[in-house]
Amino acid sequence: MTSSSLMLRSWPASALAVWAAAREAGRCSADDVLHTLHDYAQVHELDPGGDILDLLGAVSGANAMCVRLPAPGDAQGLPPGRPTDAAMAAGEVILIDDREPEGPSTPAAGAMRALALVPISTAERCRWQSMRYDRDVAVGALLSDSPLGEVEYELRSAVAEAATSIAALGGRRGSPADLRDALAARVSASTIDLPPHDNPRVDRVLASAAQIDAIVSLTGTGELGDSGSQLATADERLRGLSALARRARSAAVNTLIADYRFRAG
């Protein structure tokens, strides 16, 4: 079995959100969404008390939906609270505005807060924590990330910078073929399979983000670098690259979600 097949797939929330939006736009079927989820884990559970079909129902028919990829020190616009803490630990969250349209028999706006779905994954099982914020979260506004053109421009130099970070480190490299295989395995694990769409820039941005993630991840394993001090010198640069990759990925995924929802509307 190859190293890539042993590596846990990253970004299940991003995959679920974009495939669910594509389904609502008529670009794929419910079976396509379920098949994609099985690529991330054999079993999916909605906590509390639900299975994969309940999970699919939770992301269907929302007023607004977006993905955030927060990390400590980079909340990506999320307010403090238990859902944000869980999202930071997982590195990913789907935000859903599932309020009913206002009417004589419905609660006032803001009475129901945004729903957060946070994946806790292993290769066998993915448990999706379902939590509500105790304050208003402007899910629709968070869908509007940095323009993809701007992000793609930043990524062009960032990929080269990430590669330079590895080249500057000594340590146990193994053969060039081993390094290429290790990077390829991490790129594969960090790549999101997308539904049919018409935006090639999304593909380019996600591919570059996966490359950066792979390089940062490999550098952080300790397999590269002669000393702890050498890695510490590179750490700030790598954190910046990782933050850019997260921002780029969320911008690309949310761009597709917005495109699909515009078609569905």
C-alpha cells in the first residue's frame, strides 16, 4: 500500500460544503455527495444523534453557507465561543444559516444562531459536531473572501518561497525520489476533489494551496533541517505560508459555493 493511500484525507468540511452546493445547483446527485464523503471516512456520524443522511440534510436548503479554516491566532472572522474553539482544533468548519423565513408564526431574526459543523476525522470514522453560536454570525458576509485573482497572484510567489524554505534546510533528506514521493503523498491528501464547475482559477488556487500545505507539512515533520534552531528560523515564514494556503483554500471553496448557489437561485 502506498504512503498516499495511508495518509488521512484533509478538508472534509470543504469537500462536503462544495458538493452539497453543487447538488442544490443540479450539478451532481446526492449519491455523488455520499461517494465523496466515503473518500474521507468509511462512516460519517452527525453528533448529536444522526447518520450520513442527517448530515446531508443539515447542509441542504440553507439560507447561506460558507467554509472557514481557522487556526490559533487566525480566527478568519469567527466570533469567540465553543464552536470557534472546536473549529480551530479541527482547522475547518461549515457555517450554515438555517433560519426559517420570517413570518407571523416564525421566530424573529436572530432568534436562531448560525449552525457550525466541525469534522473530527479518522480514516474509519468522521464525527461531525453540530453546535450553534450564541450570537449572530453573518454567514453570507463570510462567504465573500479575498478575490481569487488577488489570492492567485500571492500564491505564485508563495509556492516558490515554500520550495526555497526546503532547499535552505539541511538534515535527513533521503534521495530526491523519496522527497518527491513524500511531497506527492501530502499533496494528494490535501487535494479536494471538486464537482463539475466552470472556474479554472479555482482549480489553480486549490492546487497551489495543496502544494504549500505539503511543503509546510513535510518541513514540520522534523525530517528536514540540521537543528531545532534552523527550523525555528524558518517557522515564522512557514506559518505565514500556511495562513496564506488556508485563506486561498477558503476563498476558492466559497467562490464555488457562491457560484452554485447563484445558479440554484
